[in-house]
Amino acid sequence: MSTPEPPPRSLFDTESTRVAGETGSSPSKFDTLPTAERAVGQGANAPRQVGRYRVISRIGRGGMASVYKAHDPSIDRALAIKFLHTEYCEQEEYRGRFLREARAAGNLSHPNIVTVHDVGEIDHRPYMAMELIEGEPLNDLMSRVGPMPIADVISLGIQLGKALDYAHSKGVVHRDIKPSNIMCVAGAQHVKVTDFGIAHVTSSSSQAQTRVGDVLGTPQYMSPEQTKGNKVDGRSDLFSVGIILYQMLAGQAPFKSDSIVALAMMIANDEPTPIQKLRPDIPQEMRRIVERCLAKSPDRRFQTGRELADAMIRLQRDLEDEAREKGRSKIMPLRVKWALMMGAIVFVVMAITGTVVNKQQTAAMMSQVTDYGASLSRFIAAQNAVSALADEWVAVDVSVQEIMKTRDFTDITIIDRSGLVRASSQAAWVGQPYKPRSGEVLGKRAGDVTVTRYVDGADTVLGFEAPMTFQGKAVGRVALGIPEKPLAYVARLSLTLMVVLVLVTVIAVALAMYFLANWFARPIKTLTQSMSEIAQGRLDHRIAEERKDEFGLLFKSFDGMAQALQHRYMPAARPPTPQETPGPRPPAVAPKAAAPAPGPAGDTHKMPR
């Protein structure tokens, strides 16, 4: 019998499972069930008995099979049953492949893979009975929300990676990973991979393998090797995952075309639009993961689903740490707070102390300089008193010029009793009435020496005016100017060294306090993490760390509290010893289900497990 020629299918049906040589299926074939009994008096839409199953309604259809919602009265459970279309049942190749690969899928038991309960034939119609999932396909979720949150994409990527890694380890390659074959039970928080109807089974037997050259899958989600009809392995599924990740992040598929041939050429040869141009906010590591999944060469992709899942987990942890740090940005860490506080205290104390010390030091130096200047002025007055009394002003002038050769003075002036300048380092002043420099009077020193400060050009000068006497009789005066610049330099140098000392001390104290506070922060972090474990219900958690300080007492108190809580709320549990390291609890093993009762005649089902 020849297979009827089906009507052509729209090229835009990107979510349809396609098979080489298959362009569509007759609607009547989709609606056909194996020998079905309907209760008398009930309408066309009433539930029908097919074998031992009570078929309620059709919930979906694809290129090779239709899926129905049904009920198994022998175990009182709602199921989803997939029946191979009649036209493929007439071809032994497709019929055998469906059964063989459905049984292989039935051997998979994973939280993120739909459970296959039964595989068999009813009236020569192969079927697969699976768990009925209450949720929505990923394609519906993407259509509803558009570009998805990065956290949801990562969560879904981790689950897909783990599910495919498990399937691949059992020798099963899905080959039709697409959004409509991913059921979202709780958004992207928990998903299940469905429809292993065209899965490839890796086996040493040639009869158990799909022939190279068969193009199976959905065009938009095919890998380059699928579009070329080459041999595929688990890395082909990971390419399809990359397309899904791209679509979830960008809100559009990476490869789009109105023609299947053009689409296949794009997948095989073209690079998609860089995802960061469509969504600039994605992390760089997320971009690298997607690009690696979409590598044209299988050798450049993730080699296993576990590698993909691990990369996603690392990214998830990095983003969680980053978010945690942002959340903590309003809280100043204790080590920083202590370091700043201690640094501020030391700075204030040393600044006040340094200021006082600098003032006292400057005053002491000023006192020494003024005493020195007063002594010099008295010495010059005493040395020249006899010459002034005898009006020997030439000798006085020679003495002044000799003293000026030392360059320690700005000027020296000798005035007679009448107030006339008789000798001076400034030749223009000689013979002129003496005019005292105006400035700040700093007081008097021993010997009736008057001390002033005045400005001479750009320099500040300390002036000393001493009386010149002989046997108690005034014979004139001596005016002496000493530059203040050397004194100011010494004062500035002293102040600079004091500031450096303050800064070095503050930095040293702040760093020491930072590391000391960091040492204190480690046990505090340990206690915080342990309290978090208790908050999550891990009452068997213990710190079990010996310390000979107050933190050791605190750790012992915590362990005692945890043990008391465990005895109160988990009395049957044995508290762990300090040598035991609490770890994740092993999953509970579900009891085996009772074998289903034999079905009616014509139901030649076979259990895969």
C-alpha cells in the first residue's frame, strides 16, 4: 500500500517536528485513534477507551505523532499518550524507530526529563505513555514575556544542561530540542524536556541507529551538522540549546529566513547578530556561553551538558555574589569602619600634638634667634663705643664693612648721639638722619635691645637696635638687621617632617586595625553562615571549631543551641560528632510502583523498565 501524499505545510511552522521527505500530514490522520470505543449516547467529543487507556482529548500534534490526554484506571493516573500517525505505522522503518527510541527514552529517569511510563502498540499503532505535565511550553512563555530575565535564563540553562548530560550519558541524543519541547512547570524555575520521539540512540548495533543522511528536527533549531545530514551526537543538542538561550535573551531567533534551504545555509555558514547589540545588559560570561554553544564546529562547543551546566552555575554564583555585594554596599564592613575610626582618632591626636609641638619649637627657635641678634648688637656696640666717643668714625666704618663680609646680616648702621648716621653697610645712608624701620615690635631683650620685625623688599627681617654706651654714658646706637628666611625654612622643614610623621603613623595604625578587624571578621562570617544553615532547616549543622578565645566559647554555645534544636524538632536524628562534616542529605528512594494490571485484548504494551 502506498502512503497518501499529504498536503504541503507552511514554511513558517517553525515549532513543528519535521522528518526527511515529510512535508505535512492529513488532518484526518491526526484525528485517527486505534480501535476506540465510545459509550452509547455520548457525543463525538466524549472520552474514548483505547486499550486500557481512557482517552479524554487531544492536547497537541506534531509531524510524526499526536498527543492525547488520557487516564489509566489501573493506577488511577492522568497521562499523556503519544500515538504515531497511521501513515508512518505502515512504514516499518519509522514504526520500528519510534518504538526503539521511545523505549530508550523510557529508560531515562531525571527531574528535568518527562517520565515515560509505558511504551507499546495498540492495533499496530505504536504509542508512548508519559507523565502529564501541568504547565506551559517554553515557546508560549517566551511569547508572553518577551526577553526573559537573565536569572531565569541561567536557571533554565542549568536544568537543560543537566538533563541533556544525563540523556547523553545513557546514549540518547534528543535531536529536536526546541521551546515547544520544553515544559515550564513553574516558570523557568523548573522545566522538563519532552518529546524524545526522534531521539537518536547510540548503540553498537547498526539496526539501533538512525541512518546518516536523515534530516530530523525543527529547521530553526537544527545544528549545522543536522542541516547537512551528517552524523550527530550530544553536541548537536547543545547547539539547539544555544539557539534557545539566544532567543530567550534577545527576544528573537538568531537565524531567520523565509526559506528552509536559506535557513539551513544560514545555520551552517553565517554568524548571528552579536547578542550584546540586541541586549547590552547581558554579562560578558553569558555572551561567551551563548557564543560557545553556537560554534559551527562541534569541537568548539561545550563537549557535554555538564560543562554547560557548570559554566552556568559559575555565572549564577558570580551574579549572586555581585548582587550580594551591591546589597551590602550600604553597610560599611567592620574592618573598614574600625580602620577609619582608629585612623581618624590617631590623626586628630597627632595633629593636635604636632601643632602644639611645632608652635613651641618655632617659638623656641625665635627666642634663640632674637637672643643671638641681641647679643650681636650689644657686642658691636661695645666694640665701637670708644671709637664713637673719640669721633673716629673711619675706624667704625671699617669695622662695619668687615662684619658685613660674613653675609649673615642685611644691614648694620651706627648712629651718633645726635641721630646722624655715621657708618652703615648702606653707603647712601651715611650722613643722613637715621630713620627707624617701621614694623612689628617684638619686645626688648637684655641690655635694652629693642627687637622688631619688618619687610625689606621681598624678605622679612628681624631688626635689633642697641644703645652704645661708655662708662654708662650714651655715645650712640647700633641698628642690626638679620634675615628671617633661614628661620622660616627650618620651621617649614620641621612642620613638613611632622606632617609626614602623622600621615605615616595614621596609615600604619589604619592598616594594622584593618587586618586585625579582618581577623575578627572571619569567625563572625563563620557564625553568620552557620546561622543561615540553621535558618534553612539544617539543624544538624555544627561549627565544630576549637578556639581558645571568646569566639571559641561563642562557637560552643552555637553548637549547643543547634543540638538542643535538633533534639527538640528532630528527636530521631543522631547528632553528628565534631569529626563529621555535615553534607547534603541523600535523596529519598521512592518505593517501586506496583505492576499495572493486564490491559484488554489488543493492548500489547511493553514496559521499558
